[in-house]
Amino acid sequence: LFALRQGPWKAIFGRGSGGWDWPERHEPPRPGEPLGQLYNMADDIGETRNLWSEQPERVAAMRALFDDIVAGGRSRP
């Protein structure tokens, strides 16, 4: 899964894991569940509180930045 860090914020554009543990995907989400993950790393280093649904403007801004990075050839999904 791809992630973007901006200041204290970390957006993961998908559900599940893909870090040090065996990767797990949880798709498609059940109705009402978030499509991705957003954490404030300054307040929640353990990534226990997903703020994706509570911060839609931040998610949209970070997704736009991520898309610009990919479009600029600096990364590939």
C-alpha cells in the first residue's frame, strides 16, 4: 500500500497493512467503513485511531498531493 507523510499526518491510500507484518488487504470495505487510513503521528504513533472519515478535507488534499507526485514521475503506484 502507498502512504504519504505530510507533517504529523500519514495517509495510507488503502485498507489493511503492508509494513513489517505480512501484508493484508481488506477490500472492498463494508458499508460505512473508510476507504483508507489517516493518522496524526504526533498524537497517535501506534496508528490506533483512523481519522480518515473525520478529516475528509485533509484526505482530499493529501490525495491530490500524492497524485501530483505520481504524475510527476517521482513515484509509481
